[in-house]
Amino acid sequence: MTDLRMKYRLLLCLALILWISPALFSQEKQSGPASPYSTELNIPYCQAEGHVETLNAFLPVHAAGPAPVLVDIHGGWWMNGEPAKNASRIFTDKGIAVFSITYRLGQEGGFPQNIRDCRNAIRFIRRNALRFHIDPDRIAVMGGSAGGYLSLMCAMVPADFDDGGPADSLKGVSAAVCGAFGFIAPTDFVRFWGQGPDDVIVGADGTKTFRGPDEKIPYDSRPRLRLLFHGVTPDSGGGKALYMRMSPMGQVRKDVPPLLICDGEKDPIVPGLHGRALFEKLKAAGADVSYWMTPGGGHSFPQGEGFLKMLDGFLDRIFSTPPRTAPVQVPAAARSGVPGTRDFQSLKNQAAQI
């Protein structure tokens, strides 16, 4: 048992190295002095089921008006990781306020609890627009791997998505975003489950148990998804429907906000260009979506000649609303769309019965 725990901890450490927060990536614009920013760490944004979640804020000091926002969601198999402690000049040189957030991890999190946390972070930032001197109409999300998935879900789910709804202190505040940049993200959990090898262990007496994650096994998704979906698998009709509802591929519609989706051609963690499949389905639906594949790329921040230009243009476009010259109260239109009250437990129970 001790060896197994050590092995599992090593796996988590490797995952953290692979899925570092996008706010820390090193494709920096190094010309000229850095823009002055203030930093505020560990700001509580909500409490849910006994868990206090926090965010780190990186705010432009000399903004002429309320700043646009990127909410940075870290990766790590939804089981580990932490928010960034600083923000990349890719974003700060454009005067963007960056908020890097925590969310519930592992068995205490899972789906849709982690989605709910991220959407509550968006609500908190919007509700505190005056405090942070940000524009509540220009809030977007970004992330890689698990964080890329959460970014896409925050952008794509409807206002009444049944993730448990807003925290009591955030009721009446919208979780809508104006765009999302998600990279190397799994976009179809039914497919992702199928890409992973079996995790069932059959004992000499026929008893079935399930092994934990193994870093030596490629695409070892099943042990993690079994945990994160609280024991539900896609082997039944109800389980498959739940997996798709919790997938970006199950949330495709024409009126999603603009999306930038990126893959690594040879990603060893999320194989088979999940992003391209989502891009093609969104494009067919008439959605506003852009796509980048890093040639020969792995499970990392997008690379290649022309990518930063594409990212820069995408950010300019989603934040194109002229900034206000003074802080304003959150408009009523930004406060609409309180999610419904149907909870995950009812979905889980339904799936288990089918």
C-alpha cells in the first residue's frame, strides 16, 4: 500500500509539471518595461459544502478605464494543481486583468462541482467590478488541459446549467463570459473513457476491484474518470448521457461566445485531437470558433509561427467593446440567468438506475 501511495503521489507531481497554469507560460513579449500591476493573493470567492475557494488577482495599476478580464483556470487532471502566482506579459502588456482561481479537486470536486466553482468565481469577479476596476461585460476564461476543459464548459453551458447553482452570496449574478481560450483539453468524456485501457482487476475468487492511475499506461483515463464522476461510468445509457452532458461536445450550439481551441498534434495525454473534433462540430453549427494545432506538439502551451498573432487577434476581438472611462455598477443585463435548482445527485441517481 505504501508503494502504491508513493507511485500515485509521483504521478500527481508529474501531472502538475505537465499542466501548469497558462498564466505562467514563457512565450513572453520581452521588449520594453513591464506594465505596472498590483497583486492580491488568496481572495475568498465562495464557500460551497464546507470548502472555501480563493483566487489571485493581477490588476493593471494605471488603466484608463475598467479593464477586460481573463479568468485563468489551472490544470492537473482535476485532481491537483494550484492558481498562478503571477501573470504572463502576453496578457499584462495588453492591460488585461488576470484572475487565477482554485476549485474543488479530486473526489471532493469532480463533475459538475468543479464547473460550479469556476462559474461562481466568474460571478464573484463580476459582482466586484467596482472593487477590481474591471469591466463586467468583458470577462473571458482561459486554461490548459483540465483547465482548458473547464474554460470551454464555462463558456458553452447555458445559464440554467444544473451544476448546483450560484453560492448564496452570488445569487442573481450572471456567470456569462465573452469568450474562451482552451488548449489541450479533453472535449468528449465518452471518447476519452474509450481511449483508456481497462482498470478492472479480477481476483482469483472472481471479485472485481479497480486499480488506481498508472503513469506507465498511456491515456489512463478510466481510473480518474471513475473517481471524478463519483463512480458513474458511461457503460449504461444514463451514464453515457451524463458523460456527454458534462462534455463540451455535448454543449455545442450556434450561440456560444467566441472560442479559440488548440491541440498538440502528438499529445500523449489527450490523444486524437479532441479540440479539432469540437471545432468541426461547432463550425457546422455556425458558431464563432477558431482552431490551432501545434505541429508535432505535445501536452503543452500552443507553439508555432503565427500562434501568438492569432491569440493576440482573438483577445482584441473578444475585448473590442470600448472600455468605459469610469467604474460602473454591474448592469441588470449582466445579472440575469440564475441557474436552475436541479442538482447533480439527481442525475447520478438516474444514471445508476439505467
